[in-house]
Amino acid sequence: MLWNYYIADMYSDRILYGAWTKDNTLVFYSNSMYADHIKYFFVRNRPNIKYEIIVDDSRFAAKYRWTELN
């Protein structure tokens, strides 16, 4: 069964990278400009999934800085 955990708005999802850890925690990466807004977009009555929001301005200071050319 698939669950939706987060609903972004049309201007920015505020999560600039996300990943699961080995202990099944969902880790969201953002910058200091967006990180405080993330909590307002979680789905109500969602499954009880552990999550962590990491603010990393060195990697994500610009909204799209994380993209890399291959």
C-alpha cells in the first residue's frame, strides 16, 4: 500500500532532497529559508513514520543548487 506523506505547493516543495535511512527514518534536506515551512505541508492523519529535517545551507543555500551536471 502506498501512502502520501507530504503535499507540496505550486511554488516550491521546500524539500530540496530526501532519502530513507537504514533505520527507516525519512530524512528531508532543506535550507534555512524553507526548513521552517516544511511542517505545514505534511498530510494529516498520515502513517506514523519517523522523519528528520536537516538544514544544510552549504549544500542547499540556493533553491536548485543541489542539481549536478553529469
